[in-house]
Amino acid sequence: MTKDNTTTPDDGSYDPKADTPTDRASFNYKLPYGKYKIYAVANVGEKYVDAFAPEKVSTEDDLKKVKFEWDATNIAANDQMFGFFTTEPLSQSKAGGFNAPVVTINQTGVTLRAWMRRLASKVTVAYNASGLYNGVWIYIKNVTVHDIAKECFLGQSNDPQSADAVLNRRTGQYNMPGVTYTPSSPNTRITYDVSPSTHIYDKTQTGLELYNGLVLPDGKPDILGSDHSASADALFFYENMKGIKEGYDYSKRPQREGKDQVGENVREPINGNDYQDRVPYGTYIEVEGYYVSINPENPGEGPIKYRFMLGKDVDFDYNVERNYHYKLTLGFLGWANQPDWHIDFDNTPPMLEVPPVYRVSYLYQQRSSLPVKVSENCTHLRVDIIENNWAPSDPNTFEFPTDPVTSTPTEYQFQWNRAAFDNYYRKIETVKDEDGETVTYNAEKPYLGFLALNLPVANSTAELPVTIPVKGQVGNITNYYSFKDGVSGQNALKDFYEESRGQGSQAYSEYNKADLAVGGDDMHPSDCPLNAYSVVKVDDNTDRGDKIVMVNMWTRAKSMIEGSGFSGNNPYEYFVRKATLKVTATFDMDGEPPITKTKYITVLQEPRIVNPKAVWRKSGSTAGPFHVRLMTTDNSNQKSNYTPLTSDGEWTASVEMGSNISLSVSNEAISEEREGVIYGKTGRNVEFNINFKGDGCAIVNVLYHNNNCTHKILVRQGYDAPQLLGGKYWSNFTLQSATAVAGQTNVYDAVETESPFYLGSLYRRGRITKGILEINNSRPYMGPLESPSNHQYYLSDGTMASWIGLGCENNNTDPAPMGTFRINGENWKVPELADFNQLKANCEFAYGVIYGEATETSEEFEIATGYSIERQDNTGYGVRGVIAYDAKNETAGQVLFSAGKDGFGRRKNAGDVGTSNNDPKRGMLIYSDVDFLLTGSAPNSDGGGNVFRPVPYNLKIAPGAVFWLNNRVADGFLGNVTPGPTMSWDVNYFNYDFNSFDNGGNLNYRDANVIKLIKQ
């Protein structure tokens, strides 16, 4: 009979237990009275039956010296067992030893017991990444066991003494439970098949991804791999007893223990590489992986192997005893090439190491420092931008979106004119890298892309943004060219990007031997102070002079060529934008011919983050802390919900300006606070609390993806008072209604919206007392993208009228000024073009979701953007909009331009509406309407159309708002060739435009826009 044996000895050192209850067999056997030594042998198999013939095992020694050969083709066949019988109770009997005790049979019913021990043992391996530095990843490919004893004695200690006595090849590979794997040949290689798409950082690498912020689905941090249970996948091997050694030279530990010390072998090896700690033919484990470091203190990547000698401890015991379960945890320290096992990797000179993928901020004019690691004998270094796109790329494949717009797309789906891109902005080229891999890149018009390696020399101060708005001077040519200038405008931007205007190239950086000397910014100055850079020595406690050149990279200006949409800001919430760098280094080889090495880097501009962009509170608000969670989106639909952002590398959050807030940790498992700054780990969500201390404005600076990418959060408590920006006091509210004052021309008693988050009423020109109330936006036929036809709107004076019935002022060349608005005894007015231009010149701008009286960042689009005039309680809701803010003064003043809950601050005649008064699309709630330019390439339409301003035509339905100016200005719309008139101001949420706008002016076409007031 058989039953569970629940009293098996267990080492008890790990939970779950290493062994489950084992079966036991019971049988009766008749023996004459006497004294015996009784041995037990099991699982010998037919192959070895002859070895146990009586004449061959006539003595104990003969039995114990029976040898078994390791079966590499059938691991399960290596299950031979040996033991002996004893009269001791189960609770006192011990498994171990080779010599059977004498048992006495002197009565009937004597019970004998025998523990059986396998000749083989097993090992399971786990990985602890908690000691890695931020910005370091390891991809575990496989784990193998080496120097397995080829043969094993049945009943005596096994100790192979020659290379012929061990199997030095991989005999199996560990894999994580739940991971699919496929053997390439029986019992020799099992590879992880973990989809790269699930990885946080490198989506081209297979294997288990490890980093210091790793959190498993069960919430346990850092350790991945085996749970060391009895059923866990394991590697098996015969006993290999190499003894207990003494002395420093025999330590299994690396000879350099510090996180900042390279764990290379420093002892002289006996035969070749000293992987075995001067213990030849000992059984050891080898883990094969690939490491990537984007940490600027030590960048690099490449294949790597980790090795560890098995035994009963991690120091000097090299006895790999039979019938043991060895439970190893590989703990990584510091850099990926500095674990607590022996390592093998290549960083011999000449060395050029760069991050394979580098992420930069979605924001405009943000600096990143690209770490380029070179060996001491580098004499020349050059970095070139060979690809620089304005167009979107898929965040997983880095490819351009492939399909052109369909004829009937969903209104809120991402759309773009792929035909125009292919015809005018696409020229695919390929090159082979040093490993023979093909690098594919788009070489067309890099001067229209988002990336620059230097700022223009003309920016002789250390201030941003870079603007010199005087035509003809070296500076930002975008101040006097528009998309209407077509090729001439793009050529001017090309000259500005390259070095033909004498301001230095933005397309490449070059360093000679003197430029590569170790030193800080003061040692490597520039005509433009912001272009200074540093060179730092790699502190590896060696005499080598390896160093890291911190190469400057900049995202470009917010607006490049007015109205074109070309921008240093990424307008896409889902897509990245891609650039490719070519890095070339030349090395002096001490009398031999110089060697040149070249590597290519993919630079990704991260998708824009809009949630949260700002948190505003009423004065005296009692709402608690606001829980920030940076959000991204997992698809390109404009109305998709949000998902928490995971940081590739360390992240930090700090108060940049303002004394009315503080930051605190919201989840101690993922971050910590030091001196008011929140620090988060690699691979963790970016989340923390903003604590309010009173009225005022503040700016929170968030750095993520190894602190390379920037996101700013605007904070304000108390928004009733007007804000002084650009020399004028701006209201945070918009006009709700106005009543003409009797006996006074163009003077009105005005009422503003109750909340700055409301859109306010929309006004047609000359109809100040008859605003189209915001509540109409939720009525049938009048909502977003719906056709109002001749249905009547609710108006601010209590009446109703259709679009045609409402009408508008029909003086297109000299419309009347908007007038004076009286609010609480003060006079206000509609801003002039000059007022908006001053605001633009003196402020920075934040585009995104602004929360009011909320305490949580919402993942639901309808909550994050749905702050509504129709809702009694908007607690927890936000709205899309643009905040103009003062980034130079500690007051951090802010003004909100809301786009309302629907994202459309404009009513207009949509699409191809004709002159008929019965056209149903008149007065539609819609901001942009460009579907007629979404297909085909039309270089001569609409002043250049979709060729010369392609970015605005990436969305058929873009969010934004249009605000009236007080007067019409004849040459307000900038353009080097044909300046145009303007009477309104465009706030484009999608492509970041904040510019004057060219409106149609006759009776049937005049828009209904928002009115924001300034103090008169």
C-alpha cells in the first residue's frame, strides 16, 4: 500500500515549503532472527539491472560503488535513490549518510523504516532587482547548470576530478510558471517567450524584464522568477562534492562589493576565465541576459552572463550534495553589470556606449542630456540628427500610422492625411549598424521636426523661450513667417535649423579631443550659455579613463511657422514622435590605425500628458489634498479613458514656484519624500499628493522617464481676483450676459460665469446682448457636431432665435468696437490684438485638463473633462483648456481659457455649407472642421492647405476655442507674403496655437465666439 508521508524532513527555510508530502510504500517480508545491515535501492531502471547481480554486489562496498550515468536526453530518468533501513521511529530517523546501521530481528512484527535519497538534486532561481539603480533594466533570457557530474556513485560521495568527468553543456533552462516556452532541442534549451509588448522599457527584447520598481500582480515587490516551491520549474544535476574551502581566494562572492564597483574578476584564473572560484569541475549556474542602462551616470547595453558556484552556502561551501533543493536568488546591485554573482560582459576599449532608446519631453524647449560613454582613447565625437519627424509614430512599433483616412471615420478617431505625408514629407533610407542590423529612418525635411542638438547662438542670454521677433535678424524665424508662405517659409526654417544663417547648427554637435576633456559646464562654455555641456569620468575604481559626454538635446519652439502646426510640442496624446541620431566616435589605437565606431539611437518624444495639467480651488476651499496620478492613454480616440503612466526610470516631483502648497507621498510602496521632493522608482506609477496651504499660485515640476521628460502642473487657490499678466489685468471668467445701459452707447452691465471652468455664452459680432447660452450645448440638435438647422437657441436676454434670425454685424472692414462692460463698479473691455500679443510674449502656456474642487485624478474621460454648467455639483470634475502663466516671477500668476465640457468654444457654419439660409450646418458647435483637407495632397488649396500646415489636419474634430478681439486689425495675421486681417484670437488645444485668427465676416458666415474681459 501507499499513502502520504507527512513527516519528510524539510529545511523550512523558504515559504512555500521545498517539498510536498512524499509517498511511502509498506510491505511485509520474512527474515530469520539475526543482525542485519539492510540497504534500499530504487528507480535503477532496466539499463542497470545487471549491475545488481549478486556476484557484482556481494559486499557493501560493491553496492555503494555502483555508478549511474547522467541521462541528458531524459532528465526524469535520473531519479535513482539509495537508503537503508532502521528500527528508529519516523520522528527520530534521519535521511543522510551511506552506512546502514545494524538492525536486530529477534521477535515477530519488527517494524523497519528506510529514508530514500535521490542521487540528484535540483536548483530554482529567483531574481531580486531592488538593488538596481534607476534607469537600468535586465532582460533574463535563460538559466543553465554547468559541470554536471557525468556519473554518480550509488552509495558514496561523488567528486568528479577531470573535464571528462563532467558535462559542461547546458542541460535545461529555468522558466517562470505561467510563461510559455518552447524547447529548441530536448532538455538543452528552453527559452522564455515573454511578449516584448508587455515590457515597460525595451519592447524589442524578449525575456523576463527586471528593474528596481518591479511590482508583481500580487503586490509583492521586486522578486521575479521562481517561488522555490516543490512544483516550480527546476534544473537537475548529480551530486558533486567539492568540499569547504578556506581563504579569500576561494570566496564565491565578487571581489568588489560596492554598487559603484564593476564586478569583474580580479584574481588570476587557473584555466581561462575564473568562473569557478579556483574550484575546477564544480557545478555552477549561469544566467544569460541583456542589460540596458539609460542612467546618465553609466549608459550602455549589451549581452551579459551571471555565474554562481553551487553549494550549501554563499561563501566557501562547494558541496553540491544529493537530494537537496538549492534555492538561489540573484540580487542585482547598482548597474546591471554589478551583481552579487560573477559576471561576464564586454566593455574593452575602444568603447562607445549609448542608450538604444532615449525619451524626451513632450513639452517645447526642454533640455535633455544624452549620455554618450566613450573610452579614454576617444579623440573625436560627432552626433548627427538623421531623422526628425513632425509626424506621429506608433508608441509600440515606432512606425508611422499606416492607413489613410477612410471616407466615413468616427468623428473622434485619429485621422491624418497619409497621402500628403507620403508625397511631401517621407523619404525612407536604410543603413547597417555595427552588428549588421538594418536601421530604417525617414530622411526627409528634418528641419520641420521636434528635436535640436543646440540652441541658436543668437540666444546670448540664459532665458527661454528663444525668440527674437525682429524680422531680418538671426533668431526664431517663426515670428514672421506663416504657412501661407509655403516653400519660402519652410526654406527659412531650414536655414534656421542648419548653420547657413551663422547662428550655429541645430542638426549636429561635434567634439574634438580638447572638447572631450573631463570637466563641467564652466570648462565647456558656449556662445549660447544654455549650450554648455559637461564631461564626467566614470567612477569605476579602476585606472581606466572612461568618460561620459553629456550631449545636449532640445525640443524646439512651441510654434514654428505660424499656423503650420510644426512645433516642439508633441500634439498627440497617444502617438510618439521619432528622431534618429547617428553617433560616431574615433579612437586612437597607440600607433595602430585609428578605429571609428558608429551607433544609432532612437529618440522618442513622449506623447503629451494632459491629465492633470492644473488643479484650481476656490478661496477658502476645504477640499483635502489632491492626489496626482499622471495619466496617458492607450489608444488614439480623442474620447478614450486614461490609464496611469509608468515611468521608464526614476521620477521626481517638486514645487518649482509658489509657497502656498507642499507635496507629500501618496503611496509609500512606490516613492519617498526627501526635503520636500518626491522620488519614485523605475517602473512605478507617477503619483503623489498636492497639499494646499492657502490662496496663491504655484507650479509643480514633474520629471519622469529617468528624469528626462518634464510635465508641469499649475496650481491655484482663489481665482476671483483678476490676474496681472502681460501688463493687463485679465479675468479668469468669461462673459455670461450683458445688458445695454440706457443712454450710453456701447456700455453694458455685464455678468460673468459663476465658474472659470464654464465656457460662457457664445456671441456673434454685434449681438452683445444676445449671447447663445452655454446650456444650449446639451439641447437636441445643438450639441457638438449636431446640425442646428433652424432650431432656436436660448439667448442671454431671455429670448430665443435661430442662427439666421440672430444675425450679426455685417461690417467686415470696420466693425464697431465691443464696448465697455461694467462689473461690480469697475469698467472692463474686450482685449485688443496687442493685449493678446503681450500675453503671448510674456507667458508660458499649459494645455490640458484643469480640475476644480477635485481630490483625485480621474481615469474617466467624461469626469476629467465634464465640468458642466448643467451639473449642480461639479466636485471631482475637470475641464479642458489652456492656462497662460507667468514662469518668471515667484507669484506664478495664471489665467484660464476654458474650452468647456465639450471642448468646443465656437459655433460656425460647418463643412461646405453654401449660401442657403436653410443649410442645417449653420451655427454648429464645433471648433475645427478640416475634413475637406484630410484626403489627397492639395498644395495649392487653402493657401497651402494640408501640405504646408499638415499638423492641424491630423484631427477632423479638434478641441479649442476662439475669443473675440475688441477691434478688427488689418494685418494682424502674420505672414511674410500676405498678411491678413483678424478680429479674433485662436486657442488651439490640439496643436498649441495661441495666435490671431482670420475669420469670415459676412452675415451668414460670422462665428459665435467666447468673450473674455480685461480691466479697462
